[in-house]
Amino acid sequence: MRGEHAGYACGAALGYLGDLIAADPRRGHPVAAFGRAAARVERLLWRDHRGYGTVHTALCAGGAAAAAALLERAVHRRRGAHLALTAATVWAVLGGTSLGREARAVGGALTAGDLEVARERLPHLCGRDPQALDGPQMARAVVESVAENTSDAVVGALVWGALGGVPGLVAFRAVNTLDAMVGHTSPRYRRFGWASARLDDLAGWPGSRLTAALAVLAGPDRRGALRAWKADGGSHPSPNAGPVEASFAGALGVRLGGTLAYGGRIEHRPVLNGGGRPATADDIERAVRLSRRVGALALAVTVAGRLAAGALRGATAPGGHRGRRTGRTLSMTLSLRKTAR
């Protein structure tokens, strides 16, 4: 049992380093392959109905998790293979380096004053209409996206990996990908994507709270981050994006939220950290650095948590140290009784 937890810890660390060194490839990524498979299932099942959407979510997310569980079971007794599988899966589901790369690309274009290039790059990062945004609005969109995706693309995956191993990693990424594909409120997916959106809210809850807490710990303004999280985190329409974006806003001293455009429709969202200044291109780099620190801390926290849980479980198991001590005590008691007789 201890070896299993230690193996996960090593695999998670190697996978995290792999993401730092080799970001997501342009082609052939496993998550992209899952997305194509989910799109084919959607074409077969789509109806403007929650029930069909629930079946789609169960088949896609459940199928991916089941396949991962079978694969992990197949290599469970081979430590090297299990370590390699864990490392490869962590690398595949993490997206922190790609997140930073895309954010910096938009930030560099904004710094150079090239709004057209910034508008071309922005859709790689978020789903907003770039033609409706000026420079400061794009900077704000990038900072918000970095904050939210730190939770979705890094911390949440590490949390579920610590809880469920390879199947937990795959299940979280599958649910998160389905939400990005069908979980929005467009006319086509308002009913069909309902199950994916609700499941993503549940799966993202622990990671988003850990992300917000680590942003408070790692941010340049800890008090500001905590204050913004408490004051504004619950006002966001997303139960998970709210705490994360608010804590990042407070940590960086910027104002996020407000009016934005998605797919031709206008949304008026609550302002986060209203006392902060408007975000600028320079804040994109600051947000990326904060995201990196949060990701590294999340790796440390989740791995430590898994190791601690394994140690506690081993100590309390019948074959653990406590169980052996109890057995020796019982044997001594019986021997003394026999001697007394």
C-alpha cells in the first residue's frame, strides 16, 4: 500500500515536470482524441433533451474512467509500468504550460500594440468574441482565463489524481472536456449539456477551493486575495470560477468581471475586487507567474496528502504496525494466563 502511494507521488511529480518541459503537442494529444470520440457519440445521441445529454455524459466520462481503471489494473503489480502510466497520464491531463504559453502570446501582442494579433490568439485561450474587445478588455479576459484554467487544467486534475489515481485523473479531464464542448447555455446545448455542466461543477469544487486558497498563500497581496475571495467569490455565476477569479484579482490588485461578450451575446457579470485597478498587459505575466506558483504548491499539497493518507491507512490496517503490536500484546496476555494456570 505504501509503495502504491509512493509510486503515485513519483509519477505525479514526473508528469508535472513533463508538462513543464514538453507542453501539449499541436497534434495527437490524448485529450483531443477523447474530444473527437465524444463528438461522434454526440452526433448519434443528440436530442434537445436532458436525458439524452445525461446518457452522453455517462458514456463518455464513464467509459474513459472505466478504460483507465482497467489499464491501471493491468499494470498494478509492475511498479515501473505503473509509474510510467501515472506520469504519462498526469502529463496528458495537465495544461499549465500551454495555458501560460497562450496567455503570454496575447500579452506580447498587447504590449506591442498589435490588437489584431491579440484578437487572433485570444480564441486559443477563451471563448469570448475578440472583435468586441479592446486592449484592456482582452487583458482582463486573459487574466480571468488564466485564473479559471489554473483550477481546471492543473489543480483540479491533481486533486482527483490524488483521490483516484489514474482513473481519477482521466475522469476529471473527461468531465472538464465535456463541459467545454456541450456544457454552455447555447440553444443547442441548454438541455443536452445540462448533465455535463452540473457534473463539472461538482468535480471542480474541491480544486477551485484549493486553487483559491493557494492563490491567497502564493499571491503578492495575501490580504487582498482573501478579502476579495470572501467578498466576491460567491457572486460569480459559476460556483467554481468565482472563488478562483476573485482570489487572483485580489492577489494581483486588479479588477475583474463586469460586461463581456460570448458568441454574440452580452453578459453583465458582477465585478470582482471592485477596489482594484483595471487589468493591463503587464498583469498577464504576473497572473501566469502566480498560476505557476499555485500549480507547484498544488502538486506538493496533493502528493503530501496522498502519502499521509497511505501512511495512516497502513498504520491502522490489520497488517500494519498497530495491528502487529495488538497481536503481540494479545499473545503475551494469553501466555501469562497459561502460566498463571
